[in-house]
Amino acid sequence: MAQIDIRDVRKSYGTTAVLHGVSIDIPDGEFVILVGPSGCGKSTLLRMIAGLETVTDGDIQIGSRVVNHVAPKDRDVAMVFQSYALYPHMTVYDNMAFSLQLARIPKADIDTRIRNAAEMLSLTALLQRYPRQLSGGQRQRVAMGRAIVRNPQVFLFDEPLSNLDAKLRVQMRTEIKALHQRLKTTTVYVTHDQIEAMTMADRIVVMHDGIVEQIGTPLDLYDRPVNLFVAGFIGSPAMNFLSGRIAADGSKTFITDDGYKLPLKNIPADGAGRQAIYGIRPEHFVLGGANAVPLTVEVIEPTGSETQVFAKLGDNNVVGVFRERIDVRPGQTISVIPDLDHVHLFDADTGARLVARKEALAA
Amino acid sequence: MTASSLTLQAEEGVDRTARRAAFLHRGASILLLAVVGAVFAFPILWAAMSSLKSTDDIITGTYPLSWSSFVPLKATLENYVYLFSELNFQRNLLNTLIAACGQVSVAVITSSLAGYAFARLNFPFRDVVFGLLLLTAFVPVEAIIVPLYRIMHWFGLVSTYPALFLPFACNPFGIFLMRQAFRDIPVEMEEAARLDGASPLRIFFSIALPNVRPTLATLVLIQFIWSWNAYLWPLVIMQDPNKQIAQVAIANLKSIPNSPMDGPLFAAATAVTIPLVILSIVLQRYYVRGLVTSGMK
Ligand SMILES: Nc1ncnc2c1ncn2[C@@H]1O[C@H](COP(=O)(O)OP(=O)(O)OP(=O)(O)O)[C@@H](O)[C@H]1O
Ligand SMILES: [Mg+2]
């Protein structure tokens, strides 16, 4: 087991810079997920930890040593690839045994380790099969088994579930999480699925265009996104953004560009009259009440447990999610007010979160 | 008749024409293949048939052509007996086999190692070197036979077995074939092996090679046939009759003055063909697959 320190790591391919100084501290035993849109450099970073890519600048430390120039096999990390990368000409058993044989571990030990891992992953009946004789989910498990038997200091996963169907994905999510709780091995897991990130991670690293936007627990990111990017990336359906300004008269009101008045709980320091973006998650609208704003309904999607409403507030597209069963038709309007405790304000220019006075005190 | 049964009948009609078209198409394909097959097989079969006739029968039967030109009416094994007891043709066959096995082993080793390097390793001017290498495939043996001979002479290898195959150890076609096959292996598989602790050589032998087996079979077959059929180079470099290969020995049968050897000649031609046919049938499954996949990404 080991902690991982990533310090101001940069990566360029020729003149193309892909990572622009990434720093992440991962304590021993933590399950960290890297999320971000396609091409933001998640795989690159993961492969650098594995040693499959060179480090252009900065340091990567695993345990107590800097591993920048340590060969992949000497880093004591195991990786599960998106394509699983099983050895097609070896049985499941031999796939798992390969690394152990190379490490010259006694045959009896190898056997015990493989049987244990197979037990854990329900692969015992499949040990003599070849990868081509397995389903996608079983192959996925073998790939994990191959990592587990080595008992490495670090697990690395690169989108391991993206080739599975939705149902299996949910199941494997739980299994990987359970496995981590059992083995407590430091894990770095890459995905671009924010639900996967929210449900599995101890901490999430949100990446974007080669930089880290925010690091925090799932609920941290959900409740206190530090900027517009994170606010828009975490949560589904995505947060609503309304452009406008904070009322100049000091009242706790936000006025959208087309003149709608929305309530604020607090005003950020020297916020009065300032241009800003008002953020409110779809699930944080409340039906009716005083000072409500009118939403013109365009599409309604009931899922049974909740109702999603796609609507317009003036010129802005707005999504609302309600637990109640609301009886409206497209074209009609509903009155809603934002839940004051869950309003976010962002700087109009930088996109950075504007900290309300009270929040700043609490932090 | 109701409307629905009418349409049903119409549909059946359509079905029947479609089926007839498919049947005709299939029939035509089979016929075409049969004709092509017969054209290729005929000379070989004729030679095999003739090998069962005495030399006199062969000569008298050639003109005018008749039924007996093709079918041995008085079948005899005398040609084979003569070939193997008097001429010691098994000696030549063995020499051919030695040369072919040498050629195959050398070509498999160099082609797979070089092919892997061109597919996976990064080194300066890799693609330029590869291009130049491919160009050498267009240089015929005839064009370089004299310098080749001098080099062999210089090494003191004239009239030795290695001289039969060493000059062709580096084989552009084989390297190309293996490079394509290695490129088709997903990179992630080798990365997984690297993380598992395998050295490059270990990856080559334990991961890469086993996954190109069909292409290896193709390579073995092609090299074997090529070597088995070689004539000009062995003729030049092998001056020891005891180490001479079958093809040259067969040609020599044709040039014994005043003593027609047509019977033993056909027997020898047949004897030299049979191993190839067997090998082709055994490896056919891989052979086709290897050639087909080598082009695809
Ligand atoms: N070998 C390479 N040469 C040049 N550019 C590369 C190379 N590998 C990756 N890149 C670039 O680096 C950037 C980050 O790639 P990376 O694979 O890390 O993205 P990612 O976040 O994993 O995306 P995805 O979610 O699609 O897997 C991309 O813009 C990609 O084009
Ligand atoms: Mg990726």
C-alpha cells in the first residue's frame, strides 16, 4: 500500500502540451476518480503513473520514492485497461498467473492466490476457459483478477466499465467498490461518466484541458463547485445557468438579463451591482410560493419517481426536476422559486465561484 | 381465390426465382472453380500417371496423342525402383529437405524478429529503412548471383548446405508479412505484459509470437515452397553431387546423352511434388487466414 503524490506534472507530445501542471495528493488506501471530458488528459496522467508514458516535467511519487524513471514493472502498480487487454492465447488461470510466474513466486503460492482472487470475483468455474469464451462482464472480471493476484501497491483503472451494458455497469460499479473496501488498495480510476465518479469515489479530481479544476469529495463538488465548469460537469441533468447581475440596491436579489428577479440568501462581499452567473440545479426548484418566476413548459418527462420539466424562463432554457407529480401540458406555465440554500453564484468573467460572506465565514 | 392467397402465391413465385438465381450463381461458381482447378491439376496428374509407365511407352505414346498417352495401360513401378535404387534420388530429396528446413528456420527467426522491430520499436529512420528493405524484394536472384557467389566463396561456403539458404536469410516479404501481423496486435496487450513484469524479449516470445501463429504458418509454407522449388542458385553454388538438391538432379536427368530418362524423370517430378501437396493441405487453414488478415488493420 502506498500514497501517491503528483507534483506539478506536465506532459507534452512534441510541441503539443497535454497536461499543464497537475498536482494531486492521494493518501494511502484512497479511491480517487479522475473525470473530465474526452481528451482532457485523464488517460495520459494514468499512464504516466503506470510508467507507460514518460513525465515531461514534475514528479510522480509512489510510496516513498519518486518513480519518474522507474520502469513500469518495478513500480508495483497493476492496471485494468478499457479493452481489458487479456492474453487471448492463455486461459483465465494463465492470464492471472503470468505476472506471478515472472516474479518467480512458488507454484503453490500462485495457485492459492489465483483461487482466492477467482473466489472473490466468481471466476472459479471459468479458470480453464479462454478469453474468447467469456462474456464481456466475465472478461472484465478476469482483467481485475489479473490485477488483484499481484497484490500491488496501487490499482489503476482506465474506463474499465465503458464496454459493458448499462445494467452490468451498475453491478460492476458496486463490485469494484466492495472490492476496494475489502482490499483497501490505493486506487486511481478514470472515467468520463460523472455518475460513476459520484457513486464510487472517495474523492473526485475534475480535469479539463490538461488542468485540474477541482479536487474534492463527491458531495463537495456537488454542493460547492469552485467554478462554472465543475458546476456544469457534475450533476445530471446539469445545473441551470442564468446570466445577469446582483441588485445594486443591496437587496438580496439577482436580476437576470431579461429582467426576472431571483432571490439570494446572501450577497458576496462587494457584490452589489456586480455582473454574475446564477446557478441552480434542476432538483432545487420549488413549486409555487411568493416571488415565484414563471417557467413556460416545453417538454415533460415523467420517470415515475420524479418529473423532469424542460422549460423556458424568458430566453433561457431551464430544466427542473420535481418529486411531485405535476399536471401541466407543454405551452402552459408553472411558477417556481429556487431553493435559497442551494443557489450558486459565479463571476461573469472568470467563472469562479463567488463566496457569500456567510459561506466564507463557515469555511 | 381470395386476395390474400393470391399475394401468397405471388410471394412464393418471387421466392422461387430468387432461389433459382442463387442456385445458378452457385452452380456457375463451382463450375468455374472446377475448370480452373482442372487446368492447374492436369499437368501434375499427367506427370504422375506417366511416372507409372515405362520410358518406351511414354515416348511412343506422345505421338499421336491417344487414350494411352494419359493413362498407364501397363502400370509399372520400375521408374521408382530405378530412381531410388540406381540414382539414389532419396539423397537429393533429403538435401532439398535440409535446404528447405534451413531456409524456413532462418527466415522465421529473422522475419519475426525484424518484423517485430519494425512494428513496435521506435528507432531513427525506421520507416525509411523498412522502405529500402521492401525495395530489395524487387531484385531478382539472377541479377546478384555473381557477387553472391563470390561472397559465399570468400566465406568458404561453396558446396556446403548453409550456402543453399544463408544468402536468403533476410527476406523482405517475410519481414513485411510479420510486421503487418504484429501491428494488428493491440498495443494495450503488450503494455499489460510490461506492467506484469515482462521484458521486451519475454513479451516477444510469450505474448506477441503466439498471437501471430496463422501468419507464421503462412510464412513457413511460403518459404518452404520457395526453397523447395529453387533451382538456379543451388545449381551454381552446389558442386558436390552428393549434396545436390532434387530439382537440379531432375534437370540433370534430361541431359544424359543418348539415354532417354523420361520415366524416371516423371517419377522424380512426382516424388518431389507429393511432400508439397501434403504440407499445403496441412497448413491450408492457416495459410489462407494469414494472407487474408495481413492486409487488414
Ligand atoms: N501519443 C500521442 N501523441 C500526441 N498526442 C496525444 C498522444 N496521446 C494522447 N494525445 C493527446 O493528448 C490529449 C489527452 O489524451 P488522453 O487520452 O489522456 O485523453 P482522455 O482524457 O483519456 O480522453 P478520453 O476520455 O477520450 O479517453 C488528447 O488531446 C490527445 O489527442
Ligand atoms: Mg482515455
